[in-house]
Amino acid sequence: MNILLTGGAGYIGSHTCVALIEAGFTPVILDNFSNSQPAVLQRLAQITGQVIACETGNVLDTPWVEDVLRRHGIAAVLHFAGDKAVGESVAQPLKYYRNNIGGAVSLLEAMQAAGCRTLVFSSSATVYGDPASVPITEDFPRRHTNPYGHTKLVIEDMLAAMQTTEPSWRLGVLRYFNPVGAHPSGLIGEDPSGIPNNLMPFVAQVAIGKRPFLNVYGNDYPTPDGTGVRDYIHVQDLAEGHVAALQALLDQGKSFTVNLGTGRGNSVLEVVKAFEQASGRPIPCQMAPRRAGDVAQCYADPALAKTLLGWQAQHTLADMCLDTWRWQSSNPDGYK
């Protein structure tokens, strides 16, 4: 069964490609390589022993996406393509509205025209905004604190409206918490362009000597050590979550929205300490003011994913740091 992954050469998409092949599916990548590297295709072939088909182009090109769907006989789509940095979305909101919302509209129009009605959507815990309490369940009120989160919320609403009009759609909405880690082979991992926007790759670059220190944005939050608390989930667990979601849609035909997280929160300083232990290197830190759009703490109640999908996270924070360090130390310049 052929499965299209938009943004499939990216961080989460590439790991999901491996998990799909291991589950017996045939992935097809669609990517414009704006935030990924073509070299990942060779790495995927090394890991899986298979050459993965790749279509190079933009998801905003609706007729071309429709042609890709038809030519490959695509049975379902996993939609990863989009911009994802909270800080950048605050600075460049129109970029996010065009690429994320426009890209989703284009993809759905192409799928509708091609008769493909099964979609797993890469949403985000940012749709919960600044939650009143933790852990977060799927029925929490939705709100947003930045344009990136707003785009995810709008797309979720768009999918719900579409299914009301056409009940034949099978839609799995996955609200990710904070993906980190890398494939245990060390061949694929997170390779941000420019200065990393997320904590773990920045910490890894400090450990390898590419950055002099880590800026800790805010040490006055109402958390045990004053730094922000997040639910970090290993990218391998996240990839398995996509396979479980796809299988549930194909087997049961019922749409759903679930959190993908561990159910545990770790602070910035806890992550720093765990990474120091994994790498055997010090991580110098410098305190900085809070960033616009950040929240104090955010972690999941992942019980619904276990009930509906039979999925739960398996990896610890130590695993996440060890696998990130293996990737970073083996690939100091990423895929370059």
C-alpha cells in the first residue's frame, strides 16, 4: 500500500518513512527541501535497504500534488509539510499562514480530486495555548499564543468542517508535544538550518562546540526550577504513533484526535543535565528573558492514544539524549 508523506524528508517524516517500511507499507516522499536535505534519501536507503520514491515540488501546487497522488496510486497521506518555529512565526506570520494553511488547503483539494480520503495530520500541542492545568487531555479548550499554533488550530477546524460535509473522509489528528532524539543508527536526525529554534538540537550543538552556550529563555516561570517544562517525546515513538494512527484509520474507518506525548514534563535545566550525562560534556548556560509566545509548562495526558491506537511512548529522556548525541557527534554538520 502506497502512502504519501508530504515533508517526508524532514525530521519527523524521515523517521516515519522507516517505521512505515518496517510495518509493510510503501512510503512515497513529497518534499521541496526548503527545510530538509536530499542526502536524507541516501541515508534512508542505508537504513531500510530500499530506495524510497521521492517527488520534488511544493505542496501549494495543487494540480501537481493531484498528479502525484494519481501516478503513485496513493491510499493515504501523512501531512508533515509546513513551517514549525514558534519564534519565526511571531516575526513572520504571513509566511506561516501562506505555507501552513495554504499548503493544507492545496493538499486537501488535490486529495479530493484524486479520490484519496484518508489523512493523518501533523498537529501540535500549541493548539492548547497556555493551558490552565496539566496534564492536558484532548478535550481541553483550544487557544493559541502564536501564529504557528493558530495555523494548526485553523487546519484542525478545516478538517472538522470537511468531514461534516463529506463523512467519507477518515482523519487522524495527532497533537505532538516536543519531538527529540534520532534514529539509533545515527544516520538520520534533526538537522535545523541556521540557528536551531528548539532546545535539544541547540543543546547538542553546544555540546559539539558549534555554539558557545545555551540561552535559557526565562528562569522565573512557576515551575520547580523556574525554567519552562515540556513533554519531550522520542522521534522513534512519534513515528510509531503515525503508523498506529494510519493502521487505525484503515482498519476502523473512524476519525480521531489524540495527543502524542509521554505524560511527563521535563524542565530546560533537567534536559541540560541529562544531555551532559549522555555526552560527557558540559553545557554552559546563560539566562535570558522569556520569549514571546512561550508558556510555563505543557505536557500530555496520552491515555486516549493508548486506548484508541494501542500506542504509548517507550523511550526515556536518557534515551532521547543518547540518540541525539550519537547523531550529532557522528554528523557535526548534519547532512552536509
